[in-house]
Amino acid sequence: MSEGRKNSNFGLVLKDLLKERSLSMRKLSELTDIDTATISRIINGKRKAKLDHIKKFSKHLGVPFSELFAAAGYDIEQKQDKLDSDIHTSVDSIQTFLESANLYDKNFSITSVEKQLANYEQFTQTEAGKETILNSFVEKVQKVGSIGPFINNLKEMYEKFLLKKGTPAELTLIGSALIYFILPVDVIPDYTFPIGYLDDAMAVQLVLNLVSIKKETL
């Protein structure tokens, strides 16, 4: 399906939703803080709805985000399958995925994930950080379920952290990835599930790379 056709289909869905709820574009603009002209262009298939647009439409029209996300032409399953096979290669595959899905913006970068990991390295070395990992990791995994091979990486990391299999420096790095996964402070919002966990996957890969480098230098 062409990009224009997908945009047009989403526009029709949005138009029908407005009709069902007896809402005008102007009223939707007031509710969502999205410019009326922008809503008009989305409805007329002249521009693609951004994730923030979809989130607001979902909230104020009472429609599940996932349904509007798919209607807007974002192909989660196909891209997720490709990501699952590529994720062990490098963080570049995740970045490329985000760009191809129109999810990459100035708020997301490898640097932002690295900065957050550095903050968590310090937290991991505290008693509060260690308790967070030991008390919350299993619950978070159960909540998320299996959404990609990085979950297996995290489980292996958790076992190493639990059994202290590694040097203090390695365990600190591993702990930072576990904390990143556990805490709800993400570079990419979790409402874009499963894409909302891609920065967690990137954090895992970055830490695995760093641990590998440290081993090579020993």
C-alpha cells in the first residue's frame, strides 16, 4: 500500500470517529491542542499523523492507541520481526528501525540512552539500587512478557548480577541496564508498545558491547 493511500485511510477513520462522536475538527483541535489545519491535512491524507497526534486522538476519541497506530500505516509486526533478527548485531539496527517507522526525532539518540545508563551506574552501586533490581526485575519481566530477544539478554544479566558473576565494573554496567529496564523513565514512551521498549533494547546492547570491550582489555 502506498504512503498516500495509508494516510488517506487514516483520514477516513478519523473522519468517521468525529462523525460518530458529533465532533468538529475545531472541537478536536481544542481537546488535543493540535492545530485545526493540521487535523484537516491528516483527515485529507495530505500528511501523516505523528505518534503524538495519535496518542492525543486515542485519548480524546476513546479509541485504543494500537488501533489508530495501525490505521495510520505503522506496520509493527513486520518491522518488529526484522528487529528481532537484527538486534544482536548493533545498536544501529534499532536506530534504523526507528527512522524507517518515522519514530526517530530529536528527543531520541544513542547519546541520550548512554547518559541515562551513566546515571544508573551510580545508582546501581547504592543499596537502594541493588534492592530495586533484586525486588523489581522479575515483576517487570512478567508485566512486559517476551517482546524480543533482549529479554533473554536481560535475564542472563540478572542472573549474573544476582550471583555476582563478573568484576565489580562489569556488574555495575549490567546493573545499569537492569535499572534502565525496570524504571519507567524511558527515552521512548512505553505507550508505543512494543516500540516503546526499543530504547531498553538499545541500552542492553550498549552495555553488552561495553562489557565485551572490558573483557578484551583484561
